[in-house]
Amino acid sequence: MEYKVEKKSAPGRKEVEVLGATFEAGIPEGYEAGRWRQKLDSRKEKLKYLETGERYWYGEEWYGSEKRKTPA
């Protein structure tokens, strides 16, 4: 993959090279794109999916990079 490099002026310097966007544009394909209910087979899988999302948004504990070492 080729990276796009742009030249921009920076304070205290003449010009610097800045790395542009490094992602590939993704476009959902087909009718089934984004239809999570149809992708999960059983009721148990659907409930697990919803409970996991609920824990992420409303849980008291944080996981991964969101966890703070010191309270705000």
C-alpha cells in the first residue's frame, strides 16, 4: 500500500512531510450488510451480543485502553 505524504508548513520550521490517510475506504456490499440479527443464529447468541454491548456502555468497570489508572 502506498502512503500519501503531504508537505505542510509548521511553526518554527519551513516545511514538514505529513502522512496522509492510511486506511482503505470500505463500502458495505450486498443486502445483508449491517443486519446483525440475521447473522446470529440462536436467541442465546443474540442475547450475548446485546449483553456484551450493554456491559461496554453501562458497566462500572472499563476494559482495555479506556480504563483510567487515576480517577478524573
